[in-house]
Amino acid sequence: MIYSIHKKLLALCLFAFIGTCNANNADKPWRMLDINNTVLLALPHGKVVIELAPQFSPKHVAQFSALLKNSFYDGTKFYRVIDGFVAQAGPAEDSEKDSLVATLAIEGEFSMDDNWSFTQVQRKDLFAKYTGFQQGFALAKNNNSAWLTHCPGTLAMARGNEADSASSHFYFVIGQAPRYLDRIMTIFGRVVYGMEHIQSIQRTSVIEGEASIDAGMYTPIVSMKLMADVPIAERIIIEVENTEAKAFAKRIEERRARKDAFFYKKPPPVLDVCQVPIRSRLITTES
Amino acid sequence: MIYSIHKKLLALCLFAFIGTCNANNADKPWRMLDINNTVLLALPHGKVVIELAPQFSPKHVAQFSALLKNSFYDGTKFYRVIDGFVAQAGPAEDSEKDSLVATLAIEGEFSMDDNWSFTQVQRKDLFAKYTGFQQGFALAKNNNSAWLTHCPGTLAMARGNEADSASSHFYFVIGQAPRYLDRIMTIFGRVVYGMEHIQSIQRTSVIEGEASIDAGMYTPIVSMKLMADVPIAERIIIEVENTEAKAFAKRIEERRARKDAFFYKKPPPVLDVCQVPIRSRLITTES
């Protein structure tokens, strides 16, 4: 369950050297997403872009990517959508589709070797000794292990009661970070564009006294593909803030200090890692 | 700026004694909202119910309620909507409407006397010594003062750089709690029903490279009234969990302990006050 990611990161950088190994490039404020590692989710009301995290959750990303290649999710529905919590999708229960997918060993946390580092945001966080970012992803860590943390926009795999029971059902976090799910779920991506469309997915849960939502109203997935498999003219090309850049570390410190005149009284000099937005920008290509 | 609320709470309870003083009733798990203290916000895509907090922010609630009586917000727009942060509305800048409203002294925090108490949720929170609930509202406190805290669904008044410059522009929190705004803004209500419609308000901010949003697309307020001023047949009657009840304290402890089999590995026994949902239920009346 706890594995080392140092070798994987190294491999990723060697590979990326053909392009740019942004992860260790402290001077580049922006990082271009890899289209083989980016997902385009088309909902009836808008498009969403997700960055996957093979460097943290390789098996989950491999299986999810293989399912995308097979158009597995196209036509499936968000069947469990609880306001302020999660929007969960997957194939219909007990369908053939549902039963065919292999279960995965959880990738909830990992051990770090001496070369592991991240851009620290907070010491003595409520849920961990430290929080910070690595390659755009929010992490928490204690002395010997680190884990991706359940911030809004996080993509994670749902599971049954057993740790290693996740297969294809996934959820997005749509409310205040449910960090009690950290380490016991596998996070494997995050929304980098179009989060407002995730927030507009039809809720399926109602309160006491309210009429239930008919399944016909559930939000469907029109299509979900790796960006590399999307026709070039329809791709959404995104760059995200390089959280390894000096510019980002500076922004973190500015955010903590709150020197703007608006702060006539200063807040405590602490930061909630899930309340630090990582900026995205849209790259418009000439056609 | 820091004022005592004990007398006000006492007065509220004496008044409520004609009905029920739920605030101190540890046996009643639900509390009926007062229609004179509840707002019905009609958006083009759905209805939202808000509970006001005169016990914490009396001047802001008094001014806001007076504006509602005058249909002040009907037709105004959500002109500043930043995904993951806030949805802000108010009259058009430099309009006559905008200039006529008096500015308010901030009601950002208050001192407690010896009789003050709340249902504690967390000791050593990231932003405060303690967090908890009182009458459904999330609060944080240090030794001598307490304040409403910026959880998702919070309603607060916007302001300029000066502490006492709020007038009529307000915002809802729509993302991870921006608790660095605590104490320097006046929170005066919270969404108790229809938060998904607040989450679906048209975003007005775009990322770099993206086309800007035309003001014609901004989400308007169809109408916003005190529930007492809504025709009886159109009222939405809501009860909320009584956060002073023993049942609620028990639920907090269960949430901390996570005894369900799903938690094959226990999370740390801490709670983020903004990640504890306060339940609502709809009271359907016979017509």
C-alpha cells in the first residue's frame, strides 16, 4: 500500500526531457499539460479538463486510461451527487460493464526517499504535520509518508468497504475538503478547467420531506476521452501553474502575509492547502 | 467592533418562549426557522432559502431585511462570481440605488460573557483555538472573542478597504472555506436549502486566454424576500438541526470516531467545522 515514488518521478523526468522536465524547472511559472495524461470530460452543459496523476497513482491511472480508450464511461451517469460533498459516476450497478473491470490495490499514500521534496504550504495543518504541492497536486505528509489530499476538484476512485475494491466508479469532490477520506481512497487526478460544470451536475440526494430525483434527470457523461484521442480542433489545451517554480513559492508567501490594504486587520499567518488555487490558463492555438 | 451578544441571545429566547426557545432545548433535534428571519431567494434556475443571524450581526440583518422589504435586490445581478471562492451580488456600480444605502459598522466578532457557550467541534483548529456551532452557525473562538466563520454557504456583506464600508453588496461562499476573511467581514446568514443553485450561478471570472463573460449572461436575482412576505402557498418551510441538542453532540462524536466499516483505517480524530453538514428538512404543509 505504501510505495516509493522516487524512481517513478525520475523516470517521468527523463522521459519528459525530450520535451521539458518542468517538475524541476524553478524558472518556468507555467507547465504545459501532457495530452496523454489529460482528460476531456464532456457534460451536457459544458466541458471539463482533468489532469491525471500517474506519478502518484500509476495503477489507477493506467486502468482509468484504458477504460477511456474503450469509451467505457460514455453514456454513464452521475448517480450519487451530494451537495457539498461528492459527484460520483460509473456504470449501472450489476451491469455487465460494471462486473468486467478488475479491482485495484489502493494507492492511498506512499513513502518518500531522501530526495523527495515538495513546495511546503503549511506546518501543523489540522490533518497532517505538513501540507504542500508537487506538480500541481495538493499533498499532506507526516514524517515517513505523503498522500494526495481531498481538495475540491479532486478526482478519486470510489470503493466498497475493502481497501482494494476500487474498479471504475469515480468521484469528484464538490464541497469543503473531506480530508477524513485521505489515505483510505485513491486520488488520481484533479480538475484544471471547467470546475463550475462539475458544480452544476444534478444532485441526486434530497433532504427529508423533499421529492426524490428521478433517475432520468441524472447528469450523463456525453463523452470522456484522453485529450490525445480528441480531434485536434476540439482539444482544450491547458497550462497550469508550475508549483515547483520560485514564482509560486513567492505567491504562497504573499498569500500568507496578506499585505493588501483590504486586510486592515491581518488573518493568522496560516494557509489551508485546499484554499490555495492553482491557476490554469487556456492556450489558444491557431487553426 | 467587538460587542457582547449575551443580552441579545437572552432577549431572543424570552421572545421565542411564546413559541419554543429551541436554542437551549437539548431534547429537540430539529429547530423550525422563524419566517421573519428567513429569506427566499428566487434565481432563474431554482429557489434558495437562507437563515439570517440577527443574534450575531443585528445591524447587518436589520439593514438587509429593510432592503428586502423594499424589493431592493430584485433584478440585480451576480456580477462577481469566482469559481471556488464567492458569488457576489448587488446593485450596479454608481447607480442611484447603490449610493443611497447607508454604510454599516462591521460586526465581525464579539466578546462572550461567562454564560456564553457553544457546541464545541474542535480544539486547536488551524485558524482558531476552538470551533463549534451555535444555533446552526459555525463559529470559531479564541479566549475572549468568537466569530462566525466563512464556511461554504455563508452569506456575508462585501465592503471596500475600510472596515465599516459595507452597505448592500453581499456574497455567498461557494468553495473551500476562505477563513482568512473571518473577523474582517460581517457574516450575517447561511444557506439552508438550495445550495446547488448557488453553485450553478454563472461564473463571471475567466482564466487567462479565455473569452470574457458578457454582462448579459450574469445570473439575475428574480426576487429576494423575507419568507414572512412570501404568499403562504409559495413559502418553503425549513427545519434545521438543533445544534444545541444532545443528538447533535452525539453525531459530532460519531463523525469524529468514524466507526463505520468503510474506515478500514481510521482518519485522525479531528473535525473541520466547515466540513460538518448541518441538516435541513422540508416541512410540507397541507394546503
